[in-house]
Amino acid sequence: MTEISAKDVKALRDATGAGMMDAKRALVEVDGDFGAATQLLREKGLAKAATRSDRDNVEGAVSLATGDGRAALVHLKCETDFSAKSEGFLSLANEMVEAVLTGGEAAVEALAPALDDLRLAVKENVELGEVRLVEASADTTLDTYLHLQDGRGVNGVIVEGEGIDQETLHQVALHIAFAKPSALNREEIDPDRVESERAALLEITKAEGKPEQAWEKIVEGRLTGWFREMVLLEQGLHGDKATVTDSLNGGRIIGFNQAYLGA
């Protein structure tokens, strides 16, 4: 039997993040082969990491990158802000967003081993959330906003517009960041969800004892209010009476993407 020194155990622990006893057991199992022990610990760690996949991961970091008429957004999730603020976590989030900016959304697949290593290092449910690349056309303009907190991005937005000046488009990006709309327009909302809300509002109206002949009008008014909470173009820009649509001066929003902690 190969003798396993404390120095070997410490070296393996430092390389893998495993506990001292786990590192020693792995070295014993593979007869002191450092490379085999590293792989063994990695496989066991990934198997254990899979059991964490149902744990809440509302923390994390949002990274954003721009260049040459393109904007990329990556949301990397974890369980604690301690892990989210760590150098390794933020470094991977930034590496991913740069990869997306230059190589497209599928480019993050090449970083899957690094993501696995991060899961092993922090021992949390680390998961890749939103990954988006937006490219402006000859007729459109992009604007972005990233809200920073404690040295990490926590809320990122990409918005694309046509016929809109840059300052106005930036105000729309700021609005999206804090209003968190679910859709650009009503057509993007699932019709089944709309009908479910309409039915619920009808029951509320009935329970309030409103006259039957007024039910339809009351429900439609309340449904319009519901749409205003969810639909970007119908929201009041920064909470004002004037809607986002009103502020565009004839221009139009092509689309937007947003990622934020807790989403």
C-alpha cells in the first residue's frame, strides 16, 4: 500500500477544495495517484452537487458586455451572496458574457467544465440563468443598463429601438430595470393567462356586489390596469402618466431582455 503523506493530502485539498478526510480517502482509493484522485473527487462532488439542484438560488450575479453593435447578458445563479461576491464566481460570469458577446449564446457551452468546478468550489446550487445576445440592425440602436450592488451586477437590461434618440432609449432601459415588465406588448402575454385573470377579476367584481350590467365594463377596466403593470409599452415611464409609448416620439421598441436576482 502506498504511503499517503499529509503534504499529499493538503496538496489535493488545495487543488480540489475537498475536505482533508475526503482527500485522504481518495488518495488511498487510487493508490496515491494524484490525477486519478482529483478526477475521483470531481466525480463524487458533481454527483453530490446534483442533489442540490432543488435548493433556492436567488442570489448570483448579472454580467453585461457591449461592442460593435452587440450586447450580451448572462445571469449566473447561486444560493448565497457570499458566493456571488467571490472572485471566482464573478470571474466566471464575466468570462461567460464575453464569450457570448464574441461567439454567440452557444459559446457558454464551452465553459461547462468551469461551471462544474465552480459548483464544486462553492458547494451550492450554481445554475446558468438568462443568456442573451442582441445584435442591432442597420436601422436599430441598442442601449443597456446594469445596476451594481456590492461590486456585482444585480439587474441588467438590453433594449433595442428604432427611430429613438439614445437618451430616450436609455431612459427606457432605466425604466425597464426598475419596473420589470413581463412583456413588450399585450400580444406577448399568454392568452390563457389573460383569460384566467379576466375570470378572477369577474369573480371579484361579483363578490363586491356590483350591478350585473356593469360587470363587463368594470372587468375590462381592471384588466387594463393589470396590463399596465405587465406590459412595457403601456407603463408610465418612470411612473409618470405619460406611457413609454408616448415618450418614443413616433419611434418603436423592437424588444428588450432583462435579468435580475430572484428572477
